[in-house]
Amino acid sequence: MVSFAFDPGVVAAIAVAEALYLRAIRVLRRRGYEVPVGQQAAWHVGIGLVVTGLISPVDTLSEELVSAHMLQHLLIADFAAPFLLAGLRTPVLVFFLPRPVLVPLARRHGLRRLFRLARNPLVAIPLWMVILYGWHLAPPFDAAVRHGWVHALQHASFVIGSLLVWWAAIDPKRGRPPGELWKAGYVLGSRIPGMFLGVAFIVMRSPAYIAAYGESARHYALSPLADQQIGGGLMLSLDTIVMLAGFAYFFYRAAAEHDRAERAAAATG
């Protein structure tokens, strides 16, 4: 029987993140700035995806089904990350952390340089590939299933890695790097590693994680190999959806930006 998971640490972390966001909204409102409804909705959608991945029956099923474990990672990383970053766009980002926490962090110049380096597209995508492929090797994947603290580390690394990959495209600091069209190609490139991994799980002829999961999939009328293939299919199909949606969105943004530039040139000419 599937049930909801209520890990106190997970629930507390999600509650703190939500409380900090609502606090930032109130602070900005008192200062005369109303955060757009769409931006707030993006944050809450992201939090909802994290809750679905870590508290809903998806979490309890992830202990018995490889496919549920992979779905969990897709929900909290590939899907949640862009919504969370869209919800955090400046000025919310500046007020998200309380000043006693933000100021000491801002003064750590080495930490700031490391963060700027890690979110650089040329670094973020290779780092994401190391995280993605590294955790899907059998020994670390099995360890994550068997040990709660390893599983928590796995979740944290997927979320952080995905946030770094999406940072350049979503641009929560509103730095506005020149052009929008490059972001369409960037999203395309960032999704391909996950899609290749999904294909690998589909075509494999033997289950990769039999040591951790054994025959538990048979309780759900699935063979271990079929369970793994479903997981690979989820990775391939959901990453394709994210890729196409991101590509279409940024291509549209690029076209709109081009039209605005043409109108401005015509007006001044």
C-alpha cells in the first residue's frame, strides 16, 4: 500500500523555503513593489513539484520501483528548478534571505567567485553531466536506496546541479545577457545528456540496480527490467517535453525581441 512520506527534515526544509519566499513578498509589498502574480505562481508550482517528488507517494514508491526513483529526480530537478528560479527573479532574490544571513554570504568573495564560475554555461552543463551520470552508476545509486543520508545528498546534488544549469537561461538576477536565441540552443544542449541516459536504460537487456531493488517490482506486476525501461522512458519523454517547451519559449522571446528592435529602429529612423 502506497502512502505519503513525512520526513521531518524534508518537510522542514520545504516549509522554511516557502516561509522565506512569503516573507520576501511581504517586505517588497511594504516597500511599494508588488511581485507579479505570474512570478509568485511560478514559485508555488516549483514548490508543488518538490512536494510531489519528496512527500507524495512517489517518494515511498521510489524505495520499491526504479521508475518511481527516476520520476522523483525528474520532478525535483528538471521540472521544479526552472519554476523556482522564475519565482525568485529580482527583486525577490535580493530579499529572499534575511539580511543577517545575506550580508555575511555576500562578503565571502571566494564563495561568490565560485558561484559565478559554477553557473557559467560552459561549467554548469559538464558539472550537471557528472552529477547525472555519476549518481546513476550502480554503486552510488544502490547506496542512495540503502542509506537515507546518501539519498538526501543525491537529491540535494540533483537540485543544485539543475538550478545551476537553468540559471543562465532563466536569469533570476535580470542581468539580461545579450540576445535570447542562444538560450533556445542552450536548453536543447542541456537536456540531451538526460535523454541519452534514458535511451540507455530502455535498450539495456538486464536490470542495473538489482542489488538494491531485487524483485520488488514484481509486487506491482512488473519485472525489474520492465521497471527500469519505464524509468528510462520517463527520462527520455519528460526531458523531451522540457527541451521542446524551453526551446519554444526562448525562440518566441528571441522573435519578440527582434520585433521590438525593428520597431524601435523604424521609430527613430
